[in-house]
Amino acid sequence: MHETKKTAYYIGTAVVLLLLAMVTAPDKITSEAFLDQGEEFFPDFVDPNEATTLEVIDYDQTTASAKPFKVTFDGGRWTIPSHHDYPADGKDRLAKTAAGVIGIKKDDFRSSTVADHEALGVIDPMDEAASLTGRGQRVTLKGSGNQMLADFIVGSPVGGREGLRFVRVPDQNRVYAARVDIDLSTRFEDWIETNLLDVQKFKLRKVLVKDYRINERTRSVDRRDELVLSKEGETWKANKMPSGKVVDSTKMQELLTALEDLRIVGVRPKPEGVSQSLNELAEGTKISQADAYSLQSKGYFFSRDGQLLSNEGELQALTKEGVKYILRFGEIAYGSGDALTAGGVEQQEASGPAENRYLFVTAEFDQSMLGKKPTPPTDKSYQGKPDSTWTEEDRANRLAQDAYVKWERDLADGQKRADELNARFAKWYYVISADSYGKIRRTRADMVVKPTES
């Protein structure tokens, strides 16, 4: 009887253990963990054109700080808030990025343990309490009215599986492997129209290089040379060109290409008064002391007669349509990263690998490039006749009228183009690379050579 009780006890214990095993079976845990595998992260986000704001936050290991970059549509235009609301060429790029976010799926569940976040690289870059390593890239897309469309952290690549990254939704512990095929650039130049002048080199007809320097202590101007390069037919010629010398055709093409391809690497906002000062000075309005200091800090000075001078001279480029670009070369702009592209706390070293140059750009319209204004015909009776009945005088009057109309149209178009460019340039000091500066800052010795040297 004693043995029977023992047997019953063991059997009962076994049943209990079996029931516990069934309740806590690993396959049940596994099925729950993988319950949402294959689902989309953001199933309600279906239209990429809904996105009006993209924010990408990186983590800078060297400064142990988060680096946010945002592009947003506000007030009818795309801007970059981190860069003084500089206009962004962002609509198509943002739509492409948004389209890449739509349909991102939870391909594989990997972990729900917070301790794994560092190894998988999905720690929120904004998390001030977490480890300095293992930070991911946080991506947020919003629609109008600040509506949240998508918010996720992109972590490390998944080993052995090309195109997959570890992904986590902020404030959630679960981490997934997901195919993330989007370009998450936070480079300023990737989001703007970097082609500053928007000019085609075949339209350029004249380049004027004013080679002077300003003594910033005495404000005296050392005017060394004025080089005028003019296109005559298919040949470029220079003023004061000695017999036996020519304009170096290779270097001339390099200069024209450099103007066509001139890229900016940074921007700084001008004080509001500076953008109006050039026109106002012509009317006798004085520039404020604060605005004068802003100009001087970038290498620009107003002369007593109201001319804006720059401490490294200037270049003027004139198109066949009469649009004149005036490029004034200012101080060296040191720095890298955001200090270069947006300003902020700039490096003060007197040298370094990132020596760039401030550039002040304006545009004017030069009517002389259109030639003499045609005289319209006094007799326009041809307009009421069938052209089959026109006399030679009628045809001549028609040609004269066409020439006059074209000249007037070209005049209006040229002035409009110059005004549009000035509106674009007015608010900004630009920064160009040392390489770009070297390609457009030419001297007579660079450009005028013996034929054998060309």
C-alpha cells in the first residue's frame, strides 16, 4: 500500500510537470514573438506625397552629441531649418525617400531585450541616458499639421544579409531585421541646388577680372589690374594684349566651365539691411554700423563713393542676353561639417584642410549686349493686307517691326532674369571651396600667353 501511494505521488507530479511544460512550451513563446513578422512598420502611410517634413538625426561620436537635419515645407517653399531656412531643392528627393519608407516590413524578429540594442545599433541618438556606442539613425516623416507618418531607428547592417538593417520603433523594445532601401543623406549639398549661378558657359561673352586687394587697416585699395576677356567670333581676346600673345584657350575653357559648375559648400544669412544696401546707397541711404560690421567680418567694405569692394577682388561674367554676374571674393572661411555649411561656432585656426572662401554675388542687366535699339516702322499698313500682296516696302516694314518686338522682348526677359537672380542671391553670403576659388580667380599671367604655351 505504501508503494502504491508512492507510485500515485510520482504519477501526479509527472502530470503537473507535463501541464506546466505545455503551458510554458517554447513553441508558444516563439509563435508570439514572431506574431507580427512580415507586417509593415507603418501600414497607414501609403502616399509619399503626404510627407512635408523629413528629420534625420545622426550621432556624432567625436562630440558625443546628436546631429539633427531637417527639410520641411513651410510657407509655400521647401527649406532647411538647420541652415537658416535656406531654400531646399527637396520635393522630389523627399518624395523618393518617403516612397522608400512605405512598405518597409518586419522581415525577421531579432530581439525584445533592451540589453541587445547597443549591439544591434538601435539606441536612439537622442537618448541622453544610454551608452555612447550603438547609436542608430533616427528617421521621422511628418505630414501637414505635424501628422506623424513614420518614426523609426535604423541600426547596424545585418551580417550576411545584404540590404537588411536592424530597425526599431522609438519607445518600443522589439528589434527587427528589415530591408531599408533609402538614401538618408544629411549632407547640406545633397538637398540644395548647388549650381550657384545657373549659367551655361556657351552663353558667356565677356569676363572681367578686377585684380585688387584692400588693406583692411588703412582701407586703401591696391588696384593691380583689370583683365577684360571678350569673345570675338569663336576666339577669346584680352585687353592690353601685347603682340605675339594670345588667350590660353585651354585655361579659358577651364574658367568658363568653373563658372558654369560653380558649387557652394555653405551659406550664411545676410542681415536684412545688407540685402537692400546696394540699391539704397545709390539713393544716398547710409548703411548701418551693424550691417557694415557684418560685411567686414566676411571681407567686404563700402568705399566713400558707395562701391562695394572685397578684399580679394572680383570677377564679372556677362552673357549674350545681357545678364551680368558679379562675384566678389571675401575672407577665408575655415571649418568643416556644420561649422562650414551653416556657420555656428566656426573654427578660428589660421589654416587647415578646409580653407574655403566667402562669396558675395549680385546680378545686373547690361542693355548694351542687345545692340542698338531698332526703330519701329512708321508705316504698318502691311498688317491689314494679305502677305501675298505685300510690296518690298511692306516686307521691310515687317522685318523692322519684328526686330523691334524681339529687342523689346529680349530687354524684358534680360531684366526679369537679372531681377530673379538678385532675389535669389540677396539674402545670402555663400561659401565656395578653395578648389572652386582657385579655378575662377585668374590673373593676366594665367590667361595671356605665347601661342606655343596655349
